[in-house]
Amino acid sequence: MPHNKDPFERSYHDQGVNDLIFSVNHFAEKAEGHVAFQGPLSEYVSPSTRLREYAVNLENARNSGNNAELDRLVPQVVQALDFNADHVVRVSEYRNDASILHNAGYDFKTQHSIKVKVNLLDLVPELSLKHLENVSGGYTIVVKKAKNGAVVELQCTETPDVEDSWKGIGDGTFNKSRAEIRGGEPTKRIYVRGRYHEDGRAGRWCTPVNIILL
């Protein structure tokens, strides 16, 4: 059952098979680097590997037209996503850290964002990278922010483990949700990270994302 203080909008309950497959893969990607899914996990919690298995099984049943298998799998997958959501909430409450609720892939209920004042410095931005179409060495940084108009500092590197190698992108800080970067060297793998700035202070860096330039 959902947690009695459930902040999440669990829209996957009403999704068709195609959308559910997309959602499961999305949650699997988020679980890989999320703090609530690191280390030993209870048996009712599904790590990214198990979620990806669910997605493959759903896709196989869909492609083969096996409706009986879909009828069996869909409730099982939805329950797994519910258990994972409950797990994220419990870890957040146990550690008294609201930032754990973020970047797990779950959307927040509208009333949650109204009741809770967001302290950006407790959170990290959510980044994704996409190739710029027909632009050699170009890519787009998409920034999903916790608050409209928030200022995010972006840095990039080819060697993420070397702290001194991280360099600012452009002017360093952006208040837009997208940034187009050009002039990179094809075949290079680029890592990008970001953090919020507010009232002259900086938050913590998000987990770096990466892309191989074309």
C-alpha cells in the first residue's frame, strides 16, 4: 500500500503497456545512481537490474501478443514500482533528508509542491544529454529543475575522477532549462555535472552524466 505521507504521483497505475515499459526503464535508469538503491536492499525492493528484466518481459509478452502473460506481469510490475516508491519515502524519513525524494524518477503530487518550501541547496538538478542533430561534436544539456528560474552551474570534463579537470561551461551558470554546446571533438566521451546556486551560495553537485560525441 502507498505510504500514508506519499508525496509521489503514481501515474504508472493507469498506463498502457507501451508507456509502462518506458516508465520501468526510466525508473531503472534513476535507480542506478540513487542513494536509496545503493548497498544491500530488502527483497521487496527492485534494483535497476530487476526493473530492466521486467521491462524486457513486458516487451516480449507485448510483441508475442501474449495477453495472458501481460495480465500476469502488469500488476507485478506496478507493485514493484509502488514498493520502490515506498522504499524511497522511508529512507528519506529515516535519514531526515527530503532531498532523497528527488531524482528517483517519481513525479511529485501537485499539493506536495505547494505545501513544501523547496530549499534548492538541499537538492541537485537532474541532467540529461542529447546529440545536436547534424552538428558534429555538438550536444544539448537538458536541465530538469526543482523550481522555475533556478540558477544552475554546469561543468564538463573528460576525466570525471580528476577534480581539477572540471571546467565551467559557457558563462558557468544558466537559468534556462536547455544549453546547446558546440565545438566538441567527435568520439570523445564528455561528462557533465551541475549544482544549484541561490543567495550567493552553491549546493552539491549532481551525479555526472555522460555522452560520446558524434
